[in-house]
Amino acid sequence: MRVKSLRVFVQVLMFGLFLGASSTAYGDALVITTFNFGLQVTPAAGTVVFTPTGASARAVAGNSFGENPDMTSNTFPVAQESVMVTFANSSSTANAANQTASVTSFVNVGGCTCTASAFGIATFATTFVVQGGDGNVDVTILPMPFASGQVMTDQFGQVAFASISWSVFLNDVPVFFTDEMLIEVREPNQTGGFSLTPGLLSRTFALQYGVPNTIRVVIIGVAAGTNEIPEPATVVLLISGLGFMTGVLKNRRKQG
């Protein structure tokens, strides 16, 4: 009787050791956010002349180990910045010369009870003048956002979060903007995502020939993840206790 109970205990103990090792190897929360943005300005008549005025790129990444770099570049006319820490990285680029911006944020948390996050911000500014006429002219502005967010948790992933947002200002007035587009999961073994492509977003404004106008664009991409795994020793202790109780119950059942 004791030999059989001991055999059950050893079998369950070995399963506990395997489970503890597996949890350390495969616990993950994965998040990928990418955002590329372009802008077209088209007058109904005449030609448009651009003058870049500013560019800024900010990249931030952090984790629960205390790594938290926050870097900003204002290099003109093209600003670029990137940072990397354990489990997270971010990069951003703003090009005022060709009116484009991009942000990528990446988080992959695994093998620990920990969190990580990353976000990027890209901003560019430019002035433009419509030449070739007098009075007012209709000018069409077309934002071209391309973005995606993907989130995934495995058996020990707790939270995975991705979001993007963007705004376009004409003469310091917000004329295009989006509420935060996001996807979030808060349970293990979940996946999700979103995508954004240019739609019928264009607007037409009555502007004056020969008068400078300002445009400023801001895009943001965020990624965050939380992972939680039981300590291997805790798993082994729990399973060992179950194995012991299994032997005791079998012993009592046969004695009864």
C-alpha cells in the first residue's frame, strides 16, 4: 500500500517539475504596434510650395526591472529616435521634408512575473503657400494613415494592449483627429488586433493664394504587456501536496 502511494506521489511530483519548467519557458504577452502616416495637399488650381519648419521624434520604453529610457530628437528636417530595454523597444521618425511620419512599438514579455511598455511619438510641421492666382482657392487635404496593432497572451500572459492616435492641425486648428484606436486583452490565451487604412478622410478648405498656412501632424503608437507565472518551487510544492493527498485518500479508501 505504501509503495503504491509513493509511486503516485513520485509521478505527480515529476509532472509538477515539468509544469514548473514549462511555465518558465513559455509565459508570454506579445504586442506589436506599427503606424505610418503621409499627407497630401492639393489645390484646385495653381501650385503648392512647402517649407518644412519642424520635426520631432520621441521613443520611450520601460519595464518592471527599472529600465526606463526616454529619448527625443529634434533633428531637422528629419528626426529619428529609438530605444530598447528588456522585453520592449520603440522607434519613431518624423520627416518634415516629405510630410511623413512613422512609429513602431514592440513588447514581448516572457519567462517572468513582470511588465513592459513602449510608445513612440512623431511630429512634423510645415508651412505651405498656394501660388498662381488671386483671391480664394479650394485646397484638399488628404491624411493617409496606415496602422496595425496585434496582441497575444499565452497561458500565463495577463494583459496585452496596443493603441494608436493621430491629429492634423491646420493653422493651429485641429481639422483631423482620431479618438484612440485600441485593442486590449486581459486574460490568458487571447488574441486580437486592429488595422487602419486611408478612407474617405479628405477635407476641402477655402484658403487664399499667396498666404502662408501651417500644418502640424502628431502620431502616437503604444504597446504594453503584463506576464505572470507561478514560481517553479511553488508549482512543485502544490503538486507534491496533491500527490501526498492522493496517496492518503487511496490508503484510507482501501482501509475502509
